Amino acid sequence: MKHILGMMKPHLDFQGARRPKFELDYLRLIYAVSEIRKQGEDAQGYFVVTAPSMLRRMSQIEHEYRGKNYAEVLSVSLGGYLMRIAPTEKAEILSGIVRAAALDTSAGSLATSIHSSMREFILAETILGLESNVQQVKDESRFPFCIRWDYYGVVE
């Protein structure tokens, strides 16, 4: 079995107080993949950012911690993703995201919930494009190391 772990970071301010948290998240991802592999199973991490400037900085961090073999750093534009899909598919996706966000009582405002749902959907679609046979696992009790991953899936 292969474990697929994903994190998506929508906003980065590497000059401010958030930088250590993002580095810690990246290190957490590397550590989890490394430990799963030590246990004899396969694993791959994906650290997805949403701006080219973030990708440049995360690539430096990836090099600094030598994490390339454990977690791939990718950049995905939320708006760009929506522009590439067909209008009917876009309407279907967005209505599903809004429905899911409206039912989510934990996220605060509806706008925050919609943005969060869009990120989750785009992360899942990105990983599915890279790992074609992955099955997403939403049961958090099955997540490795009891970490609330933005994405967790397995390939049997």
C-alpha cells in the first residue's frame, strides 16, 4: 500500500511570523513520509502552494531540508484551475463546493468555508492527476500520526 499525504498553503508571508509554521508543516510532511517508509510501506508527500513566489521560497526550503525525495512542492493557481475547466463542469463543481460549504458549520463565515472547500477540491484533483489510482480517505481516525492532513489517500 502507498500512502499519499498532502498539504496546501494558500497564503504565505515568509517575512512574518507564519514562516516558521510553514517550515514546520513541511518538515512534518517529510517526517511522516520518512517514517511510513521506515515501517516498510510506500509513501509520497505533496506540499501545494498557490503563488509562484511561494513556490520559489518553498523550493529553497525543500533544498535546505533535502526533502525532495519525500515531498514534492507544487504551485497551483486557484483561479487558473477554474479557468481551464469547461463552463458546465465549472458550474457543477462550484455549486457542489457552495453546497458543501453551506453545510460546514465549523468554518466560520460562508466565504471562508467556500474558499476552504475550493482548496480541498483543487488539492484532491491535483493529487488525483499525479496519483491516478489513489483513493481519498476522509476518516481522520485513519490519518497517519493523528495529523489532520489537508489530503490523505491510499493506493492499494
